[in-house]
Amino acid sequence: MKVICRDKTLGECLEDFDRLVKVYGALRAKLIRRRLDTVRMAESMEQLRGFPGRFHELTGNRKGQWACDLDQPYRLILKAEGKQVVVVMEITNYHGK
């Protein structure tokens, strides 16, 4: 699938690994890259359920979005735009703890 970003700033960060490390730290930067590579390899969002990272659909006010684990408690938040495009929405701790 094709991966795009919700906003320019996040997209620039995801494209530059040194910047990604500076913003998110080395461990999280590596996990972000790994998860995005997994998304690119997948043929559908449903297929992601079987990959490492615990890809799962969200509910409530995040219905329509998916999350996958990074380092606890951070998640990569994704949203499908059609069948072959995935938008990176944010990298966050949406539980707020």
C-alpha cells in the first residue's frame, strides 16, 4: 500500500531518519520505520492484523482509524483512504497516561 502523511511536517520527519531520531528517539524511530515498511508491504488493512505491532481498529471518536504499537505507550495512528492508500495521522499516546 502507499503511505502518505496527514501534514507536511510529519511527512518530512518520516522521510528523514536523522530528524525522526531527533524528534522521537532512536528506539521509536526504528519502530516507526519498521511499522511503515510493514504497511507498505501489506495488500490491505485487514492483512495487517497478522503482522507484528498489534495492528488494530480503533473505536469511539477514533472510529475509522487504526493503531499499531510502538514503544509503550506510543502508537502509530493510520487511516485508510481507499484500498491502497494509508494516511499517517499521528504518533501519539492517545491514552494520555
